[in-house]
Amino acid sequence: MDNMIEYMNKHYSDKYIFRYSTPSDYIDAIKNQNISWPTKYDDMMPYSGNPTQFWTGYFTSRANSKDYTRRASSNYHASSLLYTEKVLDQSASSSQI
């Protein structure tokens, strides 16, 4: 990382300054820009079930468990559809006899 910072500063220091930083340095730099941020009115997290309960981390917590649940649900619905089609095929063929 040091070599990359040194290279970038050597070749692009007329436009940019590359250095190690911290999140607070980043926030301070953004704050110094005096940007007027738009207000977001559409759908956004965190969701709220009522005024005192929020669904924080809904999309980020237990990502592996959610993926497993999603895949299992998909497999269940696919197998349910195949079973239903098989039952319908059998009942159609037995009614023709």
C-alpha cells in the first residue's frame, strides 16, 4: 500500500493527494464541502413495526442464514410444484381409464 501511495502522489499530486486516513477524517472532509444533501422520502432502512421497534440490520445480519433460507424455500416451492404436477398427471391418466 505504501508503494502505491508513493507512486500515485509522485504522478498525480497535481490533482490528488493520496494518504492513509480515518473515517473521522473522511467525515470532516465531506463536512467541509458544505454540501446540501437532499431529503429522501421513499423507502429506506431501518423499517419500523411501531414507534418503538426498528428492524435494524435486516439486510446485513445473518446473511448466510438468510441465503440458506432463501435457497431452501426455493427448493421447497420447486419440489411442491413438481409433486403437484405429478399428482395431477396421475389423476388425469386414471380418470381416462
